[in-house]
Amino acid sequence: MPPTLVSAARAIVASPDTSEKVRLAYAVSKAWFQRDLALGSPTKDGTMPDRPGRPDKPVLLTPRDMPKRSLTGRSGRLALIHSLAHIELNAVDLTWDLIGRFANVRLPRSYYDDWVRVGLEEAKHFSMLQDRLAKLDAAYGDMPAHDGLWEAAQSTGNDLAARLAIIPLVLEARGLDITPPMIEKARGIGDEDTARCLDVIYRDEKNHVAFGAKWFRFLCDRQGIRPEPAFHAFVRKHFRGALKPPFNDRARSEAGLTPGFYKPLARLTG
């Protein structure tokens, strides 16, 4: 067990072994909530890696070179589940990077409690989808994947508020929009096992977006700036592409992400 939360976060992100990432995420979360770990600091425990450790497979392609995914047919279902597993693996690294990279910012302990919980849940999601692939005689790494999620985070490495704007409030919020139709389609073709996995991910993602909204507002209040205009500025600066409707307005609002955050951006860039 690494001696501090920061060194543990660094070890999780740096590990190229997906099983070790998951194992460490579970062990570190347990130790943190049992109050067995000190926080530590990037100065003493080492800075976070520029890129996460990755296994040899999957082969990483540009997003435009990725094959289309669908729940139709076995190959389409495998491709979709594999892509979701890759998203969740990125979410593991992005969450633990959020914990370790910004530990030099003065924050309440409850900030770390929230994000350690998210880091644990992202590891759980990846494991669930790995298990689902295994039951379909496949494995993570069998198909290509893209590197867009980590690239989306790289430009926010020096600004916690910007990172919160892009990761939970753009990327995870998108999951609130697209997951319910996937659940409905999975149930429509009789794939209840995949639908149950997606149910868990959707429920947890609401909390992840809520934590993002909570701590983004906290930082804006500390700096004396208005959250919605600040969010618009961060997204325009750091996010390539549009915020695409349709939006799950109800789920977003329940998570604290009210329409004033994203609707103006959809009108300007969509």
C-alpha cells in the first residue's frame, strides 16, 4: 500500500496493468475511508504522470478512425461494450489524476472523500464491463479504442476549476444524455445483463456530475466569480467540439448542472 493518498493516486494512474489499477483503487479507497492514509502532496510524493499507464492492447486510433458501434448483432454489442469499458478505464485514470494532481490546492477533506468514492466506482464500472465481455467470450483489448478522453484533460492540468468543468461537467454529463437510450435498446433486444451494468453506471454518473457541480461552484465562490460564465469560458478554451443535444435536462438538473451552464454553449457551437 502506498503511504499517502497522493502517492497511491500516482501508482494507480501509472500502472499499465488494468487489474492492478482496479486492485489498488479498491484497496486505497478502503484505506482512505478507514482513515489509514495521510493526504500527502505532489511535492513530496512525486508529480502525476503526463500519460496513464496502459496495456499493450487495445490499439489506439484517432476518434475519426474508430468503427461505428451498435447493440445490433453480437459484433456490434461487443464493440459497444468494449468502447464503454475503455471509457471507464479512462475515467479511473482521470479521477485518480484529479485527486493526485491538485493536492497542492487548499481543499476540505470532503473533496477527497467525494473523489475517492468516484475513483472506486469507476474501477467498479470497468470491472463490470470486463466481466460482461468475458461472458461474451471477449476481453478488453480485443478491439481498437481511441485516446480522446485523456487528450481532453491534458490542457487542464494546471487548473482545477477547468478540469472540473471539462471532465465531470462536460464528459460525464454527456453520459447522462446517452446512457438511458442505450439501456432501453439493450432491454429491447433482451440483453438484460448489459442493461443492468448500464443502470449502475447511470445511477453513479449522476453523483459524479453532482460532485463536479458542487466543487466547481465551491472554487468559483472562493474566487468570487459567477459559475455559469466561468464554465462557458473554460469549455470554449479547453473543449474541442460542440455540446450536442438532446440533453437529459432532468438528470442534469438533479445533479446541479442547470440549463444555464450548457444550453448557451449548445446554441453557439452546436
